[in-house]
Amino acid sequence: MPPFTHVPCTGPSDAVAERIAQMAEFLPESLWLVDVASRRVIYANPAYEKVWGASRESLYQDRHDWLQQVHPEEQQRLRDAIRRRPHGGLDIRFRILTEREEVRWLHMKSFAIGDGPRPHTIGGIAFDVSDVLAAEARAHHLTHFDGLTGLPNRNQFREQLVEALRHAERRQSQAALLCLGLDGFQNVNENLGYRIGDAALAQLAQRLRRDLRGGDLLGRLGGDLFGLLLTDEGGLDISQAARRLIDLTATSLEVEGSDVYLGASLGIAVYPSDGTSADQLLYRAETALHDAKQHGGGTFRFFEAAANERLRSRQQTEQALRLAVQENQFVLHYQPKVSCNNGTIIGAEALIRWQHPQHGLISPAEFIQAMEESGQVVAVGRWVMHQACLQASRWHARGLGPFSVAVNLSARQLREGNLVQQVRQVLEETGLAARWLELELTESMLMEDVEETIATLGELRALGVRLSVDDFGTGYSSLSYLKRFPLDAVKVDRSFVQDIVADPNDVSITRAVITMAHALQMKVIAEGVETEAQLALLIANRCDEIQGYYFSRPVPAEEMEIMLENGKTIPEDLIHPRERKRTLLLVDDEENILSAMKRLLRKEGYDIRIASGGEEGLKLLAEHPVDVIISDQRMPGMTGVEFLRRAKVLHPESIRIVLSGYTELQSVTSAINEGAIYKFLTKPWDDEQLKEHIAEAFHQKELADENRRLSSAVQLANRELESANGRLQQLLEEREQRINRNETALDVLHEVLEILPWPLLGVDDEGIIVTMNGQAENLLGSQGGLLGEPLDSVLPPATCDLLLRQGVKETPLQLRERTFLARSHSLGLASAGRGLAITLMPTSPS
């Protein structure tokens, strides 16, 4: 039976029906008709085969049941729908199986054809919606699941959490919400790349999914943050689960042949004690996570009201900081940096303060961390740099400099990627020469991404900016790396300076830092200098610069300006001690021995100080400079060797002698070998020999002092020479650049002159032609117009007299039967040139 039979048109209605039938043949949707009486398909358009994936010939066979093409799982549902609406009116989606066993989704609508309550035909239309449903499914997945890990995203996890809490409420059971955040994951992205970081996150998600129990939930809340809901089905040991998750995360992941190590912190909120709603539990678990990270990471914390209060306080601080940025509530104070060579102010460190409208001046210790975490430190850091450079530039202009201004960089500023451009712009905007700006970084910042940091610092050094490492000695920098950084100075942390007078370890560290820095051609700056004794010890150990309350606390710009105007300096006698008497320290627990030695040495002109033991001797050494020390060996509390060993660390320039009646050769020999003791003398002594030994010790001390003075002078001269060479090299490079630019400009100018369409000549003050373009040569060459010839040899003398001697700017001129207007232009108004430029403007055609 043919699918459709065309009947010749006998009237208008037949013509319309034929057009409708022809249109049906080309419809992309499947259109079909079923005879109600026979239940047979009487028509199906060609699109049926494409939509249903089956031949339409079988539809016309006797007893054919077209429902057999419907997917077996959908047939009963579709038959029930037809039973309820036997005469059409269906609007339904269902699956089918094509002849190739391919599953498709169809959307079908059916309708009745015919008059009255019993139609004679049922019509239907069906179209393939597989792609539409697949797109809807993909869209649903994208809006509810994380694309990287396949886990429920925050929205989907929250929906699942709401349902799980309802279930827990009905069962009156407990549940724990855990927020798992990775520790320092940004370092993985920066050091290994974001591709490796993403792959590690995906692997971790799979590892966490495998660890879940049947009733637990897992989702990715964003970035490196995961959410887990643990139910009490089968028991709930929250602490044990938290420790297991931390250990699970810490196990290395193999990503593209590399071992990636992650760490995690956990915040925990328990239902119903910490909250009954999904949003409340999420907020409190994240609050507890922040508390865990504040305690160093790698641990877990349960929600506490105190932690919530701390988080709320931090959020309030961040909001107040945003307002402070908008309203410019920040000010800069300046702490002088003073030279240990001449005692003058040679720089200042710019330190930010928050001028809060209600709470007054706030120290950066109270807001820098919140500023760093909120990301506002980048914008504020640029403001600090700009204001400090602008202030330094103003002081230079007033003749109060030149000196450098130091600005602290944050880790975010260093990692932003455009730090070099920012510094360049600030210097251009403020007019400060690059060599007067010093940028301070911490050790931890240097070691975060060594290679990238070296590249960035190299670009900054190329600008001419000075670089120093702050808080040196408190981080973990390797010397093998440190020597690769293009640094100009290191700043010894104040924690070492505070006890430098009493603690030999701090003195040793500080001296080692100074020696190492000088070997690497770096200067040393000591922070936190608060006493004269600290300063004297630093100067003795050849520290280059100091900062601290001994000289000045950080002050507003106005007070800093007063110090500069008044020329405030370190007292001269500390920088260059005045001639003083030779000082001798005698240490012995026997008073009669001390008295006898004082009587013996009284006429030698020494400044004699005495101590009854090692502790008292160390105290005297901290308060007064001493040249020679003579100590007994056997004393209560501290032996002479022990005392002199500590004295060597604290004051290595002193000459140390043991005078004792006990010959403990082993300890004394060891002390001599390690340089703690200069000589060992025995009691009782010979007066003349003792005086000779002491005189020789003072002579050795003075020779050593002179050697140190000369060495210091040579090193200072070398550094100044190196600095001068650097400035000279910079000037030579700038001069070479100017010469290159001038040569380029001359080449361009020469080419421009040759392009000009009219003759042009250049003459000096004597009227001699020094240059001419090609047009002038073409016009004047036959009349003898050559370089070095007088102008009146090529132009009429009367015209030359008008242009050269009478200063006429324009005059008519006849040359080669043509009329020109000769125009003169004086040189030297905007350059170093002299003479005239003469153009010949034609006024008649050639």
C-alpha cells in the first residue's frame, strides 16, 4: 500500500488539502494518522524513518502495533496514557529503540480529527528531543556539579545537606559537617603550574570519595575547599574521622610523574548543637576552619563561639579597611637610618599607620594581616610607595638630601606580576631617582618561588632600585640561594640586637651575618637599636647602618624634616671614640689579690676596673670598653676559662690573660688553642715580668685596633669606590643612549631635509655654508654652491647682506630666471646650534 495517494483536484478545498499533504511530505517532524475504526496507521510522512529510526512500510501491515517501537520500560506508561485519552490529546515524552538498538527520546503530541464526540482519525506529531534533553542534563550537571572533580558544587551540596538534616531531624540523630581546606595550595599552583594543581585536586577528590561511607556526603565548595557531611549511621567518631582525613590528604599524589604533597586543615560544626540549618552549619564550619589555619594548619578545630567572634572581628576590620582606603585614612611615619661610619642620617624607612577616626593612630601590627588576606595590601602598598617617593623627592628638592627612602613590600605585591611596572611608574610620577628608593623583602618572601623572585629582583635592580632583605636571621634562606639574589643590604632582626650585649649567641650570629654580608658585597643594617651599649658593640663589629629608638622612633614627616634640617647625628665619641686611657679589667674572687695588683699597676697609668667574679666581669664589659682582661681561673660560679670564652664572643678585640695558681693544663690549653686566652701566667707572680706582659698585651691590642681601623677604612673606601663606579657606569650608559638618540635624530633630520621640496641652506655666524639639502645643490651647484664657501658666492650679495647683517626675515630673490622668497630662521632658540637656516620658497613656476 503506498504511503499516500494523490487524488486529482476537483475544487478549492481539494487544492488546499493537496498542498497540506505536500507540505507534510517535507516536514522534519514525524507526522502520522491512525484510523480509529481499524486502529491502523493510514499515513506517516517520510520524516518518520529519521525520527523513529525504523522503516515506515511496517506501519501499514495488518495487526502492526507501533507501540512495539517504544522502549520496553516506557511501553506500559504510554499505553496507560493512551487508555486514559483514547481519542488523542496526549503531550508526552518517552524513549524508543531504533532498529539499530539506539535509544532516543521523543516528544509526541496527538489530536483528534473529525466531527462530534467520536473522531474518525487520530493524528500525531513526534520529534526527537534527545539532544535537547542531553543539553538540559549537561546544563543541570554544570549548575549542580563541579567540572573539575565531578563532585556536587556548593549549591548542590547545600541542597543535599538540607535533605540530610531533615533526615537527621526525623531520626533525632547527630551529624557533623567538616570543611576541609588545603594548606598553602597556592604554592603548588605557583611552583608546579595550574595544570598540575588541577590534576592534584581531581585526584584528591577521588581519594576522598573512596573514603566515604554510604550515608556521607562530599562536595567541592570552591577552590581548594571541600565539604563533608558525616552521619552517625554505624557510629560517629568525629575526631578520628578528622585525623584520618588529614592523614589521607597528606599522602603524596603522583601527577604526571611528579610527587605532589598537600596538607589540610579541618573546621567542624556538629548538628544540632552548633546549628540546625544548612547555612548556619556551613558558616560555622568555615569559621572553625579559619581558626585551624590560624593555628598553623595541619590540624582540625571544632566550632567555638570565641573563634566565631575572632572571625567576626576580622571581617569588621576588613570592612573598616575598605572604608579607610576609600577615605584615605592612612599616614606615613619615617624612622631614620643612620650611618655607623659618620653618624649622619642617610635614609629613612617609611612605615604605614592607620589614622582611625574613632580609635586614633593604629599600629600596622593590628591590621596588616587582615589587609594581606583581603587583597587590599596591593593597592595600599602602591600608595605607600608613591607617598614615600614623593616625600623623599620634596626633601631632595629642599636640599635636605639626598638620602634613600625604604618601603616594605608584601608577598602579594611581589607575586602580582606587574611590580616592576608599578615601581617604574611611581618613580616617573614622583621624579625620584631610582637609586634613592630601597625595597625591603623578608626571607620567607624570597624563598617562596626562588627563580621567579630572582628574575623580578633582577628587573628592579636594572631600574637602579636598591634591594634589602628584612628580618634577616629569622627565616630559612639558604646561603647558596642568598648569594644569587641581587641584594644590596641585609637587616639584622631586632630579636638578635636586643640581647647582643649579654648573650654570646646573639653576638656570634650578628657578627657572622656582618661578615657574610660584607663578603657578598652587601651592607648590614641593625634594627631595634635601643641602647648606647648595643650601638657601641655594633660599631665595633663594623655594622654599616642602624635603626632604633636609641636614635629615633618612627615619626611623622614634619618631625623627620626637623631632624634633617638640624643635622641630627650619633654622638661623635661613639663613632670615633676620643683618646682614652688604657683600660684593664681584673677579675678575681680574692679581694687581697685584686688590691695587690692595683697597687702594683697604679703608676702605669692604666684605667683599672675590678670584678669579683665572671658575672660581674661580663656586666662591666657590657658597660665599658676594655683593652686587656686578667682573670683568675678558679672562681665560684664560673671558671676563668669559661668567663674568658664568653668575653671573647662578646668582645673579641680584647686581650685576655689567665693569672692563676692552679695549672689545669687541659682546659687552659684548649682555651689557648681556640683563641680565648692570649697568655697563661702563674701565681705568685714576678712584679716586673707581670708589668712587661701587661704592657705587651696593650701593645698587641693597639696594633690590632689600628689594623681593624685600616681594614674598615679600606672596606669603606672600596664600597664608596664601587658605588661611584656604579654611578659613573650609569652616567656613561645614559650618555651613550643620548648619543645614540642624537645620532638617530640627526639621521632622521637629514632624511627629512632631503625630502623637503624646496632648497634649504644652513650658514654659521660668519656667513659660511655648513649644510644644504639636495634641492639646494640642484639649484645652486652650477654657481659654485659648495660646503665651506661664503653665502654671497651663491646668492646675490645684496640679499646676503639683508639676511645676515640686517636681520631681515624675508626678501625676494631672482635665481635662474625664477623668483624665490628667501626666508631666514635663527638657530639656537631650542638647541645648542648657532647661525641661520635659509629656505628658498619658489614664487614662480620652474
